[in-house]
Amino acid sequence: MSHELRNPLNAIIGFSEVLSERIFGDLKDLPTALDSALTLVRERAGRRGITLESTADERLGEVRADERKIRQVVLNLLSNAIKFTPEGGRIEVAAVPKDGSVELSVSDTGVGIALEDQEAVFEEFRQVGASTAKQEGTGLGLALCRKFVELHGGKIGATSQVGVGSTFTFSIPFRPGG
């Protein structure tokens, strides 16, 4: 009887391992992935005279994560930073290992977000601030970012000052590839 149960169980275990590899494939080189995301938005930023800079700690390398989801989070944060940063502004991206996690931040010199709205920006269909009337969007981008980060066991948050800029930071647990 145990033999009859063991064979299907082994198949299920094997399949779940393959599925896990597809869901959490290796994000081969995080600094290179960041550069790739920056390349996609660099032209749009350049047209507005916005400076883009990035720094990635050399200790960051292969991380077990869904590369498409993490790239989407980074691209969304960069797109928002470009959208809300005036011409001639600056956007900085940084990635560092911190307390068993990979921490990535996108900082801008944009319009900023009032303290009372900083948590609300992560709600679905929510746009905040006086500038929302001029901006296109569904209000889903940051809600999706939060979901994707949480699916990786991580956290995302924002700090901001109106008229100075914003920093959006997310962290996901560091899971070495392999």
C-alpha cells in the first residue's frame, strides 16, 4: 500500500519542484537586470532632461525570484518617477543586500506625496495629490507592485516630502540561486 502511494507522491513532488523553478527562476544578475530596466526608460527620461543614475552593490548576484515580476516592479517605479519628476530632475536607483534581503530603492526629485497619502498610493485604482488631474493612469501600478513584492515574501513602502521628491523602496528575502 505505501508503495502505491509513494509513486504518485514522488511525481507530485517532482512536478512541484519543476513548477517552483518556473515561478522562482534565477534572476541571474540583479545589477544587469537593473541596467536593462534603466535602458528601457532612459530615452523617455532623456527627452525630459531627467538624469538617471544607478548603483548596485557588487555582492548582489543571482537571486531566486520571478524575473518578469521584479522587472515589472522596477519598471513601474521608474515610470512613476519619470512621470512625476519635472524636467531637469534626477532619479536614482540603488540595490543593496540588507538584513537577509535584497533592498531596491527608486528616489526622485519629483512633486512628492503628502504624508497622509503615502500608504494610499498602494491601493487599487487610487491616485493622490493635486497633480493627479494632469496624469494618465489607472491607479493599478503600485497596487500590482505591492502584490508582486508580497508574493516574494517582501515589503514595499514610500517616503516622500511634497516639493522635494519620493523614495520607493522594496525588499525581497535573499534566496541565493542554485
